[in-house]
Amino acid sequence: MPLSEEQVKHVARLARIRLDPEDAAQMTVHLDAVLEYMTQLNELNTDNVQPTMHVIGLNMPLRDDEVRPSLSVKEALKNAPDPRDNMFGVPRIMDGGDH
Amino acid sequence: MRKYEVIIGLEVHVELKTRAKLFCGCSTEFGAEPNTHTCPVCLGMPGVLPVLNRQAVVYAIKAALALECTVHSYSKFDRKQYFYPDLPKAYQISQYDQPLAEHGHVPIFNDGAVVKTVGVRRIHLEEDAGKLNHLGQRLGDAKGSLVDLNRAGVPLIEIVSEPDMSSADEARLYLTELRNILSYLDISDLRMEEGSMRCDANVSLRPSGYTGSVEDLPRVEIKNVNSIRNVQRGIEFEIARQAEFLANGERIVKETRGFDDQSGRTYSQRSKEEANDYRYFPEPDLPPLVLSDVFVREVKDTLPPSTQALRQELRTAGVQPKDVEVILADHSALAFWRQATTLFGDARMVTNWMLSDLSRLLNTHGHSFATTPVSPEALVGLLNLIHRGTLSGRMAKEVLDNMYETQRSAEEIVKDLGMSQITDADAIKKVVEETVASHRPVVEDYLSGKEKALGFLVGQVMKKTKGQAKPDVVNKILKDVIREYAEKI
């Protein structure tokens, strides 16, 4: 089995998905089966094929640098669970951010 | 002998000063009321599509060309995924394996001489994140945060250097020259204190005898330092900290560290090993960015003279290398210098007055060459009076102070205060004769070989003429009068 339970837990952590131990074991089997299925693609010879970055076949359309009206603050915050001082209130951040 | 070699690479984020954001039409204005510049695109609402801002691409190409990069005709955008409250989509649209430009160079200068050339690995376009306001003193004990998404989606370029710098000082010189180059392109405000230019520094030490690759050395990243000076301080501290680890035979941990301005120390934010898994993949909402040669050439044609060309211009005019760097680092100083030197031929004199007395006044009053109350024309008015011999250097300083306060012309002030240098030899000779007559012992001293005595006599004459006599003229006349006196006795 090429996929380890550790890897599954790692991916779950990155996606902020909580996995119980039995879920993790089961998920490892399922995910591995999916990946196994996809390995069929490896049978194709792609030596002379350019990697596909995009399927639309368009070049990037560009927009002029013009300011358009924004939403009102009220509208912008409409779906926010905890709006405060015209900002989005969020819970305490445990881990330092990085980008 | 040093037991290690310092390896520094810098990542610089620069906010581009487009009117609208990178992928939507919201304004990029800095300092607006929270969340007044947001829309479904930059809020990360479902079902929206980003459309790339042409001007941001143009600005990025300008930067790439000015930094001598190769601009790729084909680049693409990718999603960099992580969870953080300032990132509404939970991914940042950036460029990963096919950036806009690569393989550039920045020559770095110390007092006008090239120290080395630092490689630019890549330049890519990406969107900025929002701003977090923490409730509480520090992130660690904050009860929560408030998110302002005005900045989310503002265009950035990230400029990644090669790990070519080997001291904190070289890092400072690189940032200085990078800022010089970018500032003449007029593509960003470049205000580090406002965050429109941000720097992360990667610092590692290579122990002597280490034969592995630089990439495998434990690297410490100092994040988001808000001035060039602090980047330098942070790196200095980090080099010393890591050197101590090496000296004690301890392992340096790969991690991200913050910089504390007060103490000048870096502090651990978190270990990097776990978190750096961004699962980049091609942004499906944006087709590849294909740039024609014509497009790139058109941008190239709009580039201003390079900083190298500007250096040449200043040096050819006779400006000292050290002064060249000072003028070059400040747009408005260069504009001032150019205007003044068109009106007054002696570029060195213009430079001296600009960088000594006028700069001193500007600093004292919190002004700059952009806001100076003394215009280039006004300064040249003063220099003309010196040149004509109406004012001595010392008198001119006084007049400049007055010009600065009253914003009147040098000529008006000189007329009003009845200041003017006495150049009339007869008038001076009269004062000199009086002085010689009333200070005979000093004159004797001079005649018996005490050269210093002459200085005293010159001083007396200057005092009597209230400093309005021209010192070199006084000197000459004084010597003549003393010679006559000596012949008489």
C-alpha cells in the first residue's frame, strides 16, 4: 500500500479535517484505492506531450486599471458571523501565520 | 579564522501602485476605512472569477526589465493554499513554477564602488492578503482578531534574490539599490513602514568543511521587518545567534523568526518543517499569461534611465561618489539637483550646499527635498551672491537660514540686512592698518616667525568688519601692510 496513514493524517491536518483514528484507517484504504485507480494514467507514454496547465485554450484576458464601485461595508459583512467595528471578528489565532 | 560562511537571501514584496486591485475593480487606496474596498471577488465569494489587471502586469514587467531579468513569454498563476483569517479564499493566487521573470541582477554599491552583483532568482505577481488587527497586546495573548480586507487582492510582486549576500551590510546595500531602482520606475510607494515594501531575510551559516548544498542548510527566515536598518539589525543578531549554536555544537533549527525592534533580537515564531506545505496547483480560473515580444518591448521603451545612467550623469558633473549615492537615493533630491545645476554651472558647489547646509535645515524642520521651502532657484540665487563675492561662505549660511524661515530671496535678505562682503581693497586696507597699529607686539611675533600670529590679526580685521571682508583679500592686504611696516623700522 503506497499511501500511509501518516500521510492521510497530514493531508487531513492541512485541510483542517478532524479524523478519528478509525476514520483515518478507513480513509487510508479509500484514498489509496482512488490513487491506485488513477495510476492507470501512468501507463500512457507522455514523453512528447506538453504538460497541460489549462484546458480552455485561451490566453489571459486583461482588464484596464479602473476602479469600480465596491460593496458597502454592510453588504461586505453580511455573512460574517461576528462583525465588529466594521471588521470581521475571528477567533484567536493559535499558530503564527505564514505566506 | 572564521569557522563558518554567512549566506543570506532576501525575499522582497512590493505593492504595485495600480488604482485597482489585481483581480477586481476595488480601489487600492491605503488607509481607507476598514472593509470599504471589498467586493465578491476579493472577499472570496463562491462563483466569482478573477480578471487580471493589465497595469499590474506592465509594472511587474518594468521591475523585471530594470532588474535585468528575462521576462518569460509564458507564465502561469497557481493557488498557494493555507488557512489564515487574512486570506478569505483560503488560497493566495500567486505564481509558482512558471513565474513572470527570472535570472536578474542587482549590482550593489558601497560609497559608489560596486561591491558585488547579487542575482535575482525570480520575480512573480501575486495578490496581497488582508490586515489583521489583534485584540490584545500581542498575537500570543490576543483574544481574537478583527480582519480588514481592503488590502486583500492588492497587487504585489515578489522579488527573490539568490543567496548571494554574505553580510548584514551587503543585505542593506542590496535593499538600498533595489529600492533605488524601483523608485525610478514609479511603480510602488515603497514605504516599508506602511508595508508597501516588505522584506523577509533568509539567513544560514555554512560551517567550514560543509560540502552539501546550500539549500540543505538549516535556514532561518526573519519575517516582515519594517525598515532596511532593521533588516540589517535582524540579520546581525541572527548571525551571532547561529554562530553561538555552531560554536556550542548545537543544531540550528529551520524556523521562522520575528524581529523585535526594541531589543534588536529575533524570536521564534514557529518551526517551518511542518507548515510549509502549500499544495500549489495551477489556478483553474486564470488562463496562462502569454506576453508577446511587442508587448514587452513597448514596456521596455517606457523605462526611465537606469540608476547606472543616473550615477554616470552625476559623476560626470563632478559629484563625489559618496554624494552621488545620497542624491540617487532620493528622487526629489535628484530633481532639485538637476534644476539647480541647469541654473548654476558649478555642480560640486550645488551638491555641497544641498547636502550640507540645506539638508541640515530640512532635517531639523522635518522637511525633504520634495517639501523644501528653499527652491532650486532660490538656492542658486544664494550661490550667485557667493560666486560674485558679495557673500562669504559664512555669511551665506546665515542668509540661507533666513531664506528658509522667511522664504525670501537671498538678494532681498542681503539688501535688507545691509549685508555684503567688503571687497573694496581700500576700505579693507584702512581697517588693516588700524589693526596693525594697535597690535604691534603681535606683528612683531609674526615677523619673528610665528605664523599663527597672522591668524589672530585676520580675526581682528574680520571682527572689525563684522565678517563682511573677504578673508583671502584680508590675508593678502595684511601681509602687504606688515611688509611695509617691517621696511619702515
